[in-house]
Amino acid sequence: MAKKADKFEFQTEVNELLNLMIHSLYSNKEIFLRELISNASDALDKLNYLCLTNDEYKTLNYLPRIDISLDKDKKTLTISDNGIGMNKEDLINNLGTIARSGTKNFVKELSGEAKKDSALIGQFGVGFYSAFMVANKIEVLSKKALEDKAFLWSSDAKSYEIKESQKDIHGTTITLFLKDSEFSEFYRIEGIVKKYSNHIPYPIFADKEDYIPPKDGEKEGSYETRNVQINKASALWKLNKSNIKANEYNDFYKQISHDSTDPLAYFHTKAEGKIEYTTLFFIPATEPFDLFRVDYQSGVKLYVKSVFISDDAKELLPPFLRFVRGIIDVEDLPLNVSREILQENKIMANVKDQSVKKILTELAKIKDKDREKYIKFYKLFGKVLKEGLYGFNNDKEQILDLALFKSSKRDSLVSLKEYKEQMKEDQKSIYYISGNNESMLRNSPLLESFKKNDIEVLIMDEEIDTIVMPMVYEFDKTPIKPVNHSDIDSEIKTEEDKIDESKHTEILVKMREILKDDVKDVKLSSRLSDSAAVLIYDKNDPDFSMQTILKQMGQTNLPKVKPILEINPNHEIFEKLNKNEAMIYDISTLLLDMAKINEGMNIENPLEFSKTLTRVMLKAL
Ligand code: ADP
Ligand code: MG
């Protein structure tokens, strides 16, 4: 009795994705095979893992493999695996929806512009649905391991059907009804497999037709079909470095990352000390689409003795290295190590520490040897790397060494080491100014005395700088200080800057009284040469850009932080003010408001500001 088929609609996002893929002029159609093979390989990994860790599965007797068969006449390509398989529910969840929220968001961001989107899709790896680029119709016949029923899923990319069916062994068989016969040619398929899937750990077989030339007395030759393995099926990272070519590393990277661009760099390490393990890390040349999402996917896969264990263990590397892709393969762990145990495992902790060290060390080598490449890396991932400066961790010094910054004196990015080499003889600290607007920072009154004294100041205009730099106290024994903190004044004061405070005591006392609700203090400054006044912050107070970020992060009940107003005693205003005390109220409030504007702050009462300014203008006319 034939079972009736159930009809289903695709989730909206899937429809959008399918539409895009079928109609955008996607230039790199062949990647569909990489996606299907990688799914088959994942399914074998999953079953492998269950067999190792779960007694119920130990009775299963199978040799993991992937088979491809081609039919030129029918224009079909079939790919089978004997992996975990899917039941009806799995088919609906996996091949009818996009489950991961990160992926969903990604699809929403696609613009509909074919060129832009196909670049994005290429980088992102669209998985199963990419098969619709080459097929009008797809059938998926699957039987889940340890279950009895098999199901047939079929779709023309508009909707899909599922019905009960028959299948001998657990696993999945996917049949593509091809749009054209290109992908039913053995040599074409063999080429794609070698390019993208040579080093998946399972063998891939296909039928190869060999031409046998005519023997004596025969007129025509004949064809003989042999089932051959078309990939190496060896873990690339286990091979000897000297036997691996750059393009093999690059192709392997593309296989595990879905990125279609060659990586910027790779680091391959075999550790044979107390703990034996192999790592192969890649630095991408493009930004992973989910780099700044909370639910980013880990790019590092964990293997134990070449057996796949997990690809969702974010703790394999710290978040500040989340752009790294690659493999960690540990020898000294039991195969049935549970994912939960991994987090507390001492061996893993050790491998992680060593891996972080290795990656940072290799990046430092690139920085010293190939600045151009390093800048490329830094522009892509510098922001993420700098997250490692937050809080306490052992790698801070190494990360600081890798950081590059804009500078008040140079056009190119500089490292802290390079900064130190150019420091003035009596210069005590490394100075920086931080905020979110580069040109405002470069023109800040706070830099006047630094410019006058020819002292370099690092310009930090990325949000992450404002967050992490207050937690960085020194580099290579030299203190690092922001130019707007109160304790710097004495460091940059020269003999000629010494001020005769007594001349101004009276004004200071009056200004403090007038501005007492808005500022912590009014002081004489030695950091100004052209401007009349500037706002600075007490050493332990968050400055304005820090306050802004704290607010953005949702901290609404921040205590009001009062800045300190520093005034330039050498400015004409104060000489004149000494003689004209009637104006002191208006001038004081204007100076404070101007200092706020210079820093990008809002003034609290614009109307009052205008009134005061008008009064002063009238006086001046
Ligand atoms: P991804 O592999 O990134 O999860 P895909 O679109 O490639 O996304 O696949 C979607 C899901 O379908 C997979 O996560 C998996 O659960 C399931 N799937 C696809 N192919 C197979 C297969 N050959 N065997 C078992 N499950 C599969
Ligand atoms: Mg996939």
C-alpha cells in the first residue's frame, strides 16, 4: 500500500535564500558538492561519536564511507553516506527551516543585489540549499541509525514533500536532478572532490569508466567500470609539514571554513612534549559574517586521535581569537571524552594556553617580517584582538605588543614598541587620547602642550580602545596614560611652563564658586597653549567617551561624574578678566560650555548658552 505524502511549505527565510541562490548569478556553483560532502562527513562524525560514547550504538557494524554515483542519461548525481541519518522530524527541522539564529539574521541582511550577495553567500557557505543552484529537483532518502522507518523528502525548491519509504542501511542518500549534465561527468566531479574534500577523514567512492583499447583481432575497444576512491581521506594536519603544499593548506581551509578566499596565514604545529597534540590554525582574509554577533560560531574543530569530537566548543580558544579557523587534535584524551568534561580538563586547558601563545607568537612574526600583510590582518581583526586587553589575562603583554595605533605625529599605524623607540629622553609615559571621532581627537586642546613639546600621542578612535585602555597600565615597564587625566599635568610641565599661581588665586576662587554644581574643581593648566580652557578627569573617574559607552551598554543609573575645568593662565582672557570682574560669571559659564563642545559633549542648557553669548557679543560691539 502506497503511503500518502505530506506537503510542507519552506520557512520564509529558506524561500528567500533559495530565490537568491537560484536567481543570483552565482559564479561558483561547484561548491554545492563541497557542502553535500561536508554534511555527509558531519553525519559520519556524529554517528562515530555516538558509537564511541553510547552503548546502544556499539552494536552497529558499518564502515563509514561516502558514495557518489552519476547517471549521464538521466542527468542525476547521487551522494550517499552511512552516517547518523534523519527521521521525519529531523528532515522537517533541518531541510525546511534555518534553525540557527545567526544564519537567519545573515539571510535577512542579504540585499537582493546579486553581486554583493553572491560574494557574501560564497563566504558564508549556504549548506544543503546550495544544491538547488544545480538541480531542479532534489530527493533525500534517509534512515536514522537505530530506527526502523525510512523517509523520502523531495522538493522542487518551491515546497517539499515527505513520505515513508524503504532503505536498507542507516544514513542518507541525496539525489540531484541536474539542470545540465556538467555535474554528471566523472572527471568534473573527481576534480571538485579533490579540490575541496580531499582531506575529509572518510573515503569517497565513485564509478570510473576506463577505456580498454582493442586487443589483437578486435575492431573496437571497450569500457570497464571500476569503483574507485577519489579522495585521499587522510587528515591533512596529520601529514608531515614538509609534504604539504601551500595550495593544499588553502584548499583545506576553504573546506573547513566555507570561505572562498585564500587565508592570510596558517600555522601548523606538532607538539610532542608532555602532551601530544597537533594544531592547524588559519587566519582568514575576510571577516566571518558573525564576528560581532553574540551567537558567533566557533571556527575551531576538536579531534581526539583524529576522531572528530566537536565543532561547537567555543572555549577551545578565547573570544579575542574567535576569528581563527582550524583544527586541534589531541592524542592524550580518551575518545569518549564528553563535551562537558572538556571545559575542566587540565590537558585541554594546557593545549588552549599553548595554542593562544602559538597564534600570538606567529602573528608577531608576521608583524615584524611582513608589515603589509600584518596591516591587512590588523584592519580585519585588530578590534577583536584588543578585546583580550580587557580584565586580567596572561596574554596581555603579547597582545599589547601586537596592537597598532594611530599617532599624532605619524601617518602610519605604530606599535607601542615603535612609540617607545621615539620617546623623548625625559618622557615618563606613553600618552594616548581616546574617543570616537578621529579629527576631533587630533584637534583636541588637550594635545596642545604635547604638540608644543613635540611629544607623540596615540590617537585611539575605536570604541574598544575606550573600554580596554583604562585597564592597561603599562607596556614594557613604561606607564600608559590618557592625556585627559589629572595626574599628567606635572609630567609634561617644563621650567618655562611654571605658573605663578598667586596671580590667579582670586579668579580661581570665584570660578569654583560659580561652576561648583558642574565641575569638581577649577585649576590652572600647563597643557594648553592656544585654547583658554579644557575638561579633564580625575584619575579614577571615567572620562566622557567611557561614560558614553557605559550608557550605550545599558548602565542608566551612573553616578554623575564631574569633570575638572583647567584654564590656561597665559591666555589673554584671564589677564583681561583680572581687570574686569563684572564679566566673570558669563565668561566662566561660556568657558565651561565651550570646553564641553570641544569634547563632543552636549551642553545642558543651549538657551542659557545663547543668552549669555548674546550678552557678551553686545558688550563687544
Ligand atoms: P549545516 O551543515 O551548516 O548545519 P546545512 O544546510 O548544510 O547546514 O545542513 C542542514 C542540516 O541538515 C545539518 O545541520 C544536518 O542536521 C542535516 N543534514 C544535512 N545533510 C545531512 C546528511 N547527509 N546526514 C544527516 N543529516 C544531514
Ligand atoms: Mg552543511
